[in-house]
Amino acid sequence: MSPNLPLAYLALSAILFAIGGVGLLVRRNPLVMIMCVELMLNAVNLTFVTFGKMLDDISGQVIVFFVMVVAAAEVVIGLALIVAMARRRPNANADDLRLLRG
């Protein structure tokens, strides 16, 4: 592995995380917000795998497995909330989550 290749992966991870963070702050569509959070989680996963490869340690990949499990649970709960909100109001955005109170 060339010495500059891990830096390229870390730079890509930082760019992906920044895109996800800006998207999360700017967009108000709940589905897009969940996709931005997923992009940020995948950027962190790329960082864990890169450091695991640089240090010749498998613990980075183990952490990635647990992060992906949490991300899958987050998507299931988030999509359920979005579907419940969309049924009550088709043009809903993230500010309308208070409609789910009952």
C-alpha cells in the first residue's frame, strides 16, 4: 500500500462527511435528511476501515459492523416515522414532526 493512499481515503471520508453535514443542515425533507445521516455514517465507516488497514488491526472493521447495525435500525425507525407523517400530510417537511403527537 502506498503511503499516500490512506490520506486519499481520509480526504474522501472528510469530503463525504462534510457533504452529509451540509445536506443535513440545509435540506428540510425528512427523507433527504436521513440519506445525509447515512452518508455521514458511511464516511465514518470509511475512516474506521482506513485506520484499521493502516494499523493492521481488525478492530476498525468490527466497529464498522456495529455502526452498520445501528444505521440499519435508524433507517427502519426513520422511514416508519416518515411514512406515518406522509400519510397525515403529503407535503410535510422536518418541521412538521410535531403532527405525530396524536
